[in-house]
Amino acid sequence: DAKTTQPPSMDCAEGRAANLPCNHSTISGNEYVYWYRQIHSQGPQYIIHGLKNNETNEMASLIITEDRKSSTLILPHATLRDTAVYYCIALSGGSYIPTFGRGTSLIVHP
Amino acid sequence: EADIYQTPRYLVIGTGKKITLECSQTMGHDKMYWYQQDPGMELHLIHYSYGVNSTEKGDLSSESTVSRIRTEHFPLTLESARPSHTSQYLCASRGQNNQPQHFGDGTRLSIL
């Protein structure tokens, strides 16, 4: 599975959009990009995933560049409850072993 | 929303005890995983399973063992707990194709 690179930390003002980048320059054609977040001591929570088209759900939007070498998770109106560690993972459907890196620690401030 | 359950949520126990951490999922997922995570640190895969009667060790060496006798159940056992086993243990499952993993709330284990 492709290695992903994320900034270690970011901050965002409450009510503003939070844009979290992820680099996956070695991603292969059958690998999806998944985003999860982990709030304090809870288990990671699935947010969204995509292959090459942009995706949107009730939690977030996922923008994948045309060459698929990077992506951005967008939280359109960040709240204090969005403070968490966000993980980006590139994984093929047939792969059994999702690997989590350090992720990005997002702090949403008032 | 996925249904995956871990018990106990918290466990404080003395050295030398045998411990079993339970993980169950009701989605019929064939793949299941155990991760270990220390506070503020990465998740490290310690065990995974492709399906019934299949278990594999993960990237991080662990003294724990697992079993997969039923699809929905993936317990983790420590035969003799030590303080070095103090950590959070997270269980996850994943369905077919490109479905995402779903995680339980974890077990916080403290060995005195």
C-alpha cells in the first residue's frame, strides 16, 4: 500500500473550513484513499473514502487531485468537536492490512 | 453505522493474571484486526484474521494470542499480564472490496 504523508498538526478557527492535506505520490491505480479521525481516547472513526472522483457526505468532502498523488479532506464548518487526529490511508480493496501513521492533529479553536 | 463491540472498556489488574479482551461484530465481516496504541502514539497492528480459523501476527511483536473460531468473534488473550502490556487495545473489522474498517471503542488495560 502507498505511503502517505500528512502535516503533524494544524489549527482552524471554529466555523471556518478545515482543509487537511495528504500526500500519496506512490499510490497505485487500484488504491483508494480513506480518511479516519480519532477523538481523544476513542477508536478511530471512518469519515470518507474515494478512488479518483471527489466525494462528499454529511461529515466532509474529499478532493483528490487528477494525478491522484494527493488529496484534501475538507470539513466545511469546523466545530470544537472536530478537534481530533485525522488519518489518511491509501489501501487497495484486496489488501488486508490498513496501516496508520501519525496523522494530523487538528485543533479547532474558538 | 457499524456494530463492533469491545469489552471490557477499562481493566486494571495485577501482574501475572490471565486476561481475555473480547471483540465482537455483527456485520458478518471476514477481516478483523487488533491494534495496540499508547497515549499520543500511532496505532500498531498486532494481529489480524482473514476469516474463521485464520490468524496472523501484525507488524508489532506482541505476547498476546488471538483466535477466530466464529466469524463474529475475535478475542485477544494475554496468558500472564505484565506492566509492559499496559496500553489501549483497539479492535476493527472490514468487509469486502473497498469497504472501510470499523473500530470498536477500545479497551484501556492497566497492569499493576
